[in-house]
Amino acid sequence: MRASKAELYALDLTGARWVKSSRSMDKTTPYCVEVADLGGGAVAVRDSNNTDLPPLRFTAEEWAAFREGVREGEFG
């Protein structure tokens, strides 16, 4: 089942398992994001330096499009 944006934002992320990129483990890197799997391919993304800010939530389709854009160099 694919969740809608409203359903994703209704989820309680209190127990979410946040994962940081291995490329962000270097202590000299001041900018970093963390990602939590929300199921069905959906994810939440937050600023690891300011975890009090609400995380963004992406549907499976949005997250797939973002990953493809990264692979294709759209953001570089």
C-alpha cells in the first residue's frame, strides 16, 4: 500500500530509526541529513544538526525520483 502525503505526515516518528550517510560520518562535514524508512518505499528526512525541526516526508515515488536525479547529476 502506498501512503499519501497526509498519511505520511500523520505518522508518529518518535520511534523512527534514523540513518546517516556513511559519507557524513567525517567530523569535518558540518552538513548532514538523516533518513528514516516509513515503509512502502516512503521516507522521512531530517537535518541531523537540528533534530528539533520537523522532518520532511516523501512518498515512494518522490523519493525514487530524487534518487534518480542524484544518479543523473541533476543537483550537481
